[in-house]
Amino acid sequence: MADKKKRFKWPMIIMACILFLLLIGKITQSIYSIDKEYISVKVNSEKIEKGIKLMTETKESDSYTSFMSIPFSKIEEIDQPINYWAIEQEESFYEEVKQTEVLLDEDVSGHFNLHTDVYQINDHIYNYALNVEHFLQNDRKYSQVKTYMIDLQTNSFLSFSDIFDTDKIKSENIWNLLNDDSKKQINETSFKENFSNLDNINWIVNNDMLIIYINPKQLEKSNDTLAVEIPLIKLHKNIKKPYLKIIISDSLTEEIKQVEKKDARKKLQLDKDGKYIALTFDDGPHDQVTQQILESLKQYDAKATFFMLSNNVKYYPDIANQVLKDGHELANHSESHVNLNATNKKRIDDELLNSKTVIEEVTGITPSLFRPPYGEYNQKVIDLANDSDQSIILWSIDTLDWKSRNAKSIYNITINKARPGAIVLMHDIHQTTADALPLVLNELSKQGYEFVTVSELLTLFEDEGIGPYYGN
Ligand code: ZN
């Protein structure tokens, strides 16, 4: 009985092996040709991404074992150089094993491992990181990483200088962006010499990071590759335009926009010799005039401040929000334009505070500037403005647009009185003001003025130690 069982077992094992191999997938011929004798060689392929397969090969010989997984795109221009590089690595390891055997005069156990990480950038651009590890006598002796960026649309490799503007970014810049811990491990001279041509670096981009693999030759001590990360937000200015959207995520794009806005403001604050003027528009928003004014400001890339009545904000919430969206400042001009010098404390409270609350509710921003109607205010108004963190802002040039209702007159007054640091009073409720604005913007631009918000102008003055600005 026992004999019978044994006889039936062998064919079953062979069948199982064949089934197993069929399940693994297509058995392909080795794409490598190393001129040595192996006990066994197995090659299979695994599809990992559209258009890219990972060819896996294991080998066993007397003195060492090897494992390689190499990306395969069926595009010869891409696959061939990668294969050559992989073969070179394996051959040099083979030499190392042989030399060690001669040196020690005994057989050594070695293992060569090459595994590939594939990072998809978009539907046709990929990063490969080929990780090589050398093990001798059960110990890892060495590791290095080789990277490629491939484009399946153009059947070509993309180099560092294809993606980054290497006229602007140099190895010194990269060095300066490394953290202190990384710097300690890297030999600065070797790093800068080797990467004087940045196309020599091994790099990938992943999760809005530039990851650079520093191989042992550039390291102070280690025989293992060091991976260092540099946030792309620090390098985005050096990414070539066509690749900017490909390389960085939408959320980082948004973050960069915010940072740039802040930077622009900072720059503005620091430029003390600038020729700035603040246009202000009171009593709106108005359904037609405000929009016309916004259009003109946009044409001249001018920023302005709109002192709004909260009753009008309630009535035209979309226009109030459009003002903010266009990058202008929205400020408080009371609830109903009552003369604060002619009313009681309760009404002053309402006019300053209710209006502030309404603006917050409608637009989500908290106004920090208050302009009293008619420029009329008293100590109660000053105290309440202080308590509610609203600076009182008047003006230095009154265009009298409310009185003249004449575009030519508004233009003449503004141009004649214009000077750096001026705050110009206008109203976005009169058609004649909207008509005068393009002429004013045109002439003042020609004279070299830049149009800023009141808060921006104030920061400039605060920098100079002049203090809050209350008009003339
Ligand atoms: Zn007013």
C-alpha cells in the first residue's frame, strides 16, 4: 500500500509545479546575458502600471544568489540603458565575490539584490528608483540607488535639467536646502564636485518632495545610500513651466499662491522709496458702479479700499465678495451713514459694531478700518473704534466727486493733489466717479504710482515710525 501511494505522488507534484508556473504568468526568456553558469534561473513579469512591467529574475549559483526586479516598458530606447546598467551592477558584484574568495581563500556566500520602486507622476511620466544591495557573508556591505524619469509619450528619459531650470539652481543651492543632519553625513566637497552638473544626481519627485539619493561615494563614512528630502515648495520657482503642474500637487499650487501673495505684500512693505497711493471708495457697494470700478482697477492691476455701508453689503453680498475676491480691501463705513457727532452712544455702538458683524457674516473677513461718515467723529467714536480693533481712517485728497458729479473735475483734483502716500476719497455710487477712474489710473500709472490698499499703505508708514494715519 505504501509503495503504491509513492508512485502516484510524483506526477501530482510535477502537475502542481506546472500549474503554479502557469499561474505566475508568462515565462519569458532571460533578458540578461551574464556569461556564467547558474544552477537555476527564473524570470517572470508582473504588470504594475499601465505600460510598465516589472521583470523579476532570480538566480542561484554556487557562490551567490541574486534577485533583480527591473522595469520594462517595451520601449527599447528606455529599457536598454536600464538593462545595461543592471547587468553592470551584477557583474561588478560577481567580481567582488570572486575577489573576496581569492582574498580569503574560501567560498563566500553572497547575495545581490536589485529592486525597483516605480512612482507614477502622471499618465505618461514615471520615476524609477533602482535599489542595489550587496550582501557578503550574510551582511549588507553596500547599497546604492539609481534613478530614471521616463516619458512614455516621447519614449525618452527626462533629466534633472529638463524639469528644473539649472541656469538658476546650482549644487550650492541644493546643498543649502539640505537639513543639518544630512549635511553632517555628506562630504561637502565631493557633493559639490559631483553635482556641479545636476544631471548627475539620482532623484525622484514624490508627495511634493524632491528626494535625492546620495550614494556612498559622496558620504563621509557610510556604505549605504542616504535619501534626503527637499520640499518642492522651496524649489517651485526653479521648476520649468511645462512641468510645474505635472510635478506639484494642486494643494501645493494653492499653498504657493498664498505664500507668493504674502511675499508680494512683504516686498511692498519693505520698499520705502516706492510711489504708492491709496484709492478709496465709500458708500457702496452699488450694483452697477462698483462693478465698473472693479473692472477698471483690474485693467491697471490696481488695488483699492472700499469703505462699505453694511446695509448695502446686506443688499449686495455678491458684489461685496467680488471686491475681496479681486484682492481689494473691504472696510467699515457704518451701518446707515448717520453723522456720529449728531447721535447718542447707543447709536454709535450700533453703527460701528453691527456693521462690523454684518460684514463678517457676509464676507467672512473682519474689517480692521473704520471711516466715520462725513469724516465726523468724537472721543466716543475713537474709544469704541479702539475697543473693537478698528483704526479710524480719513483721507488726504477729497475729489469732491459727490459734489461735482463731473469726471473731468474729479480727474483734475486727483492729479493736481496726488503725492506719494496720499489717501484719495471717492464714492462708488456715482457714475461720474466710475467714468473718471480709468483716466486717473492711466495718468497716475504713467507718473509711476502704484495703487495699494490703505492697510498696505499704513504698514509702510508704520515701518518708518510715523504711526497711524489720520489724513492731513
Ligand atoms: Zn460716506
